[in-house]
Amino acid sequence: MNKGISPLIATIILVSIVFSIIGISLPLINDFIIEETTSLNNFSDNSIKCSFGSIQIKNFSFENSKFIGIIENKGNVILENIIFNVVYEDKTVENIHICLNNSTLIKCSDSNLKLNVSDKILFNILSNKDQYNYIKISTNCPNVNYIIENNL
């Protein structure tokens, strides 16, 4: 005669294991859902806010290896982390972080610039090289940038 556990006992043990697994994993799944929802909300809030951003460069010139001009916040949001991404003729790239020193923008190691709505600030930034192909000026808003091409 074969001995084993009855089907009723096996079913009770199996149901107990399933409920134990659910009890252990449910808080983890709940935390994950809350974290992802919060992250998505933050991303969409920033995307909506940034959709009202715009910058413009005026009176731009490149003289004696210096980028000179005026940067203006033309949008309706505060722009920060302004970086000049310069692509030179030899295809090298320099990321120039911009800081405010008195009333002029200068090169620095970590951007501290906060460009309020309608702010216009003069920049006078020393370049590493004599010729460039183009400059992409980027901000904390991924869709708010400005490109300056060298038409020489």
C-alpha cells in the first residue's frame, strides 16, 4: 500500500505557500508602483514646464578665440545649467559650463547660472581653439537649446 499525503492536505499546503509568496511580494510591488508613478509625474511636470522655455543669442561674434554675445531667456520658465557645447573644426568637443561673475558670464567648472524670465546677460567666454564648426547652447530643459553655426 502506498502512503502519501492526502489531496486535501496537499491543497492546503499549496494554498498556504501561494498566499505566503503573495504576502511577501505585495509590499515590494506596491513600493515599485509608487516609485515609478512618482518618477513619471516628475518627468511629465518638468516636460510641461520646459515646453514654455526659449533662449535667444544676440550680437554674437567670435573674436580672438572668444565667444561674445548676449544670451536672453525668451520663455516663461527659469533656465539653469547653461552649457556651451562647442564642436571645433577638428571634431573635438568642449563642454563649457557658464557662471555669472558680476554681470558677465564666464567659463567655470560647474554652472551656477540661473537665467530668469526676460533676463539678458552678456557673455565673454574664452575658447580653447581658433575655429569652431558650431555651438549648441543647452539648458536644464532638454528641448530648450540654441545652435550657432560657423558660416565661414
